[in-house]
Amino acid sequence: MKVLITGIKGFIGSHIAKRILEEKNIEIIGLDNEYTATDKILDGISIIQGDVTKYEDIEKCGKCDVVIHCAGILGTNEIAEMGIINMANDVNINGTVNVLEYCKKYGSKHIFATKPNPKDWMNPYTITKQAAENYCQMYWNEYKVTTIALSLLWVYGKEQRQEPVNKFIPTFMKYGIENKPIPIWNTGEQIIDCCYIEDIAEVFYRAVKSDYQGYIKLDVGTGFPLTVNEVANMVIKLLNSNSELDYLGKRLGEPIETAIVADTSHTKRLFDYVPSTTLEEGLLHCRDWFIEQFSKE
Ligand SMILES: NC(=O)c1ccc[n+]([C@@H]2O[C@H](COP(=O)([O-])OP(=O)(O)OC[C@H]3O[C@@H](n4cnc5c(N)ncnc54)[C@H](O)[C@@H]3O)[C@@H](O)[C@H]2O)c1
């Protein structure tokens, strides 16, 4: 079996590649334009420098049985604030349509890295991901292209960057390590579900092996609710930090009262798997990596 991973040099794509590499009978090829690439070494994988917005770049990867599509532009508030809405539309929507066209041509299965998209989250990231999912549904209805859309909740772990998008754990770690006030959007009482990267990679691996046909969107998370304040305080405690919480007010495109927790019956039913790393365990796995990372700066 041959698997193409777009965005393979990113946080999630690189961890998925590492997990799949453990299986000797799966060949991987990667595609990435290095926009937010990590410096993780992926030995034994050929990686094409290319852009998902250019269909011909995807074609350069040759025929693959499965495409794991992780290339994307992230940022609930950042996309609008950085003035890159057009770019996000192009990569997240048109890039996904190119992947779907490729899957249609080669009969490949599509596994799409997506997210929860509640209707009241009116920000470019959510809007583009929802539009891309709609195209996935359309390509199944009209052309029988299978998509397993994995709706990832709050993912964290080693090799996660803190910029250009201020992801929550890297940000809490950075400010906590530097003993600076930790920035919190809204009241911090938003309810979230934190999922460790290796559990996420396992779900992608099982999706590769699955014989599901059709269009489906599945929650990927632990099902365990935590408030943002609880998470930040856990990081402070783990680091023995003196940081306090600094409330920034409302975040662009996110309602004040967010509460999103995975329905774990989804991955249980399809893959017989439920992400089970607790936040305490996950933070312990990655604490030293973040300390080393932020001490270099
Ligand atoms: N990190 C999360 O918490 C989270 C949650 C839900 C969904 N997702 C989705 O998972 C996917 C991967 O996220 P991540 O956290 O690894 O992000 P990331 O920024 O670390 O990785 C994205 C990768 O895509 C590459 N890329 C960007 N534009 C590209 C283009 N036009 N052509 C080719 N490659 C391109 C980047 O260089 C990078 O290597 C994204 O689609 C994201 O929307 C992430």
C-alpha cells in the first residue's frame, strides 16, 4: 500500500508518518511547501516540495492508495489578523478540492484532518474547513470518492510550534517557562477536550487500514472535559511556574461560551479505539521538549 501525506512536515503530519513507518508494508510519500514545517527528520520517506494549491504538484507524487490530507492554514483569529484570508481559502478549500480530484482520478481513499465547525464559530479557519468538508461530501455523492474526515479536538505534543498560530499548550508552556502572565482568551471557562498527538496518529493509522466506504466525519478526542483555566493551571503546576493568568477578552470568531468535547463512540465504533492519554500524562511526555525548545530562544 502507498500513502501520500500532504503537510507531512507539520506537527500532525510528521507524527502520523512516524506511526505509519512502524508498519513495514506501507510506503509513504510526502508533499509539503514548508510554510510551517517542523524540523523533524523523517528518514526513509521521499518528500516532494510542492503546494496543494497546484494540482500538478500533487500529481508528482504518483498514484497512491490513500491520501492523508494535513496541509492547511490554521488560526481561529490569526488568519484574519495576519491578513491571509485569501491564502487560507486557497489552501484549505481549493487545496482540498485538488486532493479530491486526485482521489477521483486514482480511486484513492481520502483521510482529511479537520476540526469541529460549530455554526456560531464565524472565523476564516472554521469557514474554510466546513467548505472543504462540504466538498468531501459532494465528491462522495457524485463521484464515490471516500472521505474519512477526522475532526481533531485540541491536539498537543512534542514538536508543536507556538507561532505563527498561538496553539494553546505551546503558548501556556512558553509563558509558564518564562514566568510571564499566560494569555487566556475570553473567561477561560470554555470547555475543551485535549488530545495527545500520539493518540491522534494512532487514529489516522487505523483510518488507513479501515475498509470504510462513503463520507463520514468522526470526532477524535478523549471525551474528557476541561476548562481552559484548568489546563493553564495544570501547566503552571507542572512547571513550578510563578505565572498568573492574563485575560485578553473576546477572541475573534469564537463565541464566549464554547463547550466542545469529543463523542468517543465515533472512533470506538469504526476503529475500536479511544484516545486515552490523560492531560497529566501527555503534559509529562512533552514538558522537557518544550523546556529545551523555549530555553534556546
Ligand atoms: N493542531 C490542531 O490542534 C488541529 C486541530 C484540528 C485540525 N487540525 C488540522 O490538521 C492539519 C495539520 O495541522 P498541524 O497542527 O499539523 O499544522 P502545521 O501548520 O504544523 O502543519 C501544516 C503543514 O502543512 C504545510 N502546508 C501549508 N500550506 C501548504 C500548501 N499550500 N501545500 C503544501 N503544504 C502546505 C505546512 O508547511 C506544514 O508542514 C491542518 O489541516 C489543521 O487544520 C489541526
